[in-house]
Amino acid sequence: MNDTQQNDGVGDSQSDDAASRARTMAEQGLHEQARGNIEEADRLLSQALALHPGAVDAVLQQHDAGRAPDARDQATSNRDVERTPPRP
């Protein structure tokens, strides 16, 4: 095995480790957000994004997919549309 192949393996391992740490931080950030600790949530999510944006994206997509849409959003949207004047 040449040096390039060995370095590629090390890089993959480091990338996997960074993704794992970013994922854990993002999950902790969402937990803190749910508890109302917004500053701590922002700190954790910012650090996770700096570490591995793709891992954070995966956590957020998984989080959003696990939650039912809020029915109030549609009602609010409908109300706002009714109040918006037509364009000239």
C-alpha cells in the first residue's frame, strides 16, 4: 500500500469522527432548544456546523421528519393570505 492510500484511510477515519461528534452536538443542541436553553442550543449547533455541516443537516432532516406538521401553520397562512391585498 502506498502513502496516498494510507492517508486516505486516515482522512476517512477523521471525517467519520468529525461527523459523529457533529451529530452528537447537533442532537444535544436540539435537546437544549427543546428545554428552552436557546443560547446553549445555538452554541452547540454552531460548533457542530463548523465541524461537519452534512452531519448537522442529517440530524435536522431526521428531526423534522419525526415531527408532525403543525396544523396551526396552515391556518395562520390562510389567515394571512386573506388579509393580503391583491397586487395592482
